[in-house]
Amino acid sequence: MDDSVPVYDARNAPGRFEDVLDNLKNLPRYPTEIPPGSCAVVAYTMNTWGRDADVINVSFNVHWAMVLGVNL
């Protein structure tokens, strides 16, 4: 599966972090890949499953990312 993950640009977002999270969908999208050395928040869920105690499967499901700052 090749789903795209929304990346939001919060570099110029005013107010407290909690307020920015409440209005996440109002942030502009970050236009390119997140540069190395940047500060970002990633929202994900993790699931484990398996029938056997010796074999445990793990999946990390990224829901969105938010760029807080970049190091150019």
C-alpha cells in the first residue's frame, strides 16, 4: 500500500502547541520532503499481533507529521 502522509507546516503557527494541534487541518502543507536535521512532530499508532509467543509482528502507522523548524 502506498498511502501519502500529510505533512503540515507549523513553522509560523501562532500560539501554543495545544492550540495548533486543535486546528491542525488549517495549517498549510509542507511543500517538500522534511529536510534532515529538522524538528518535527510525528503522530503514529503502533500495533502488535501474533499467534506464537516467539513471533510478534509490529506495524507503525504514521497518520501525519508537523514541521516545527528546519535546519538549512
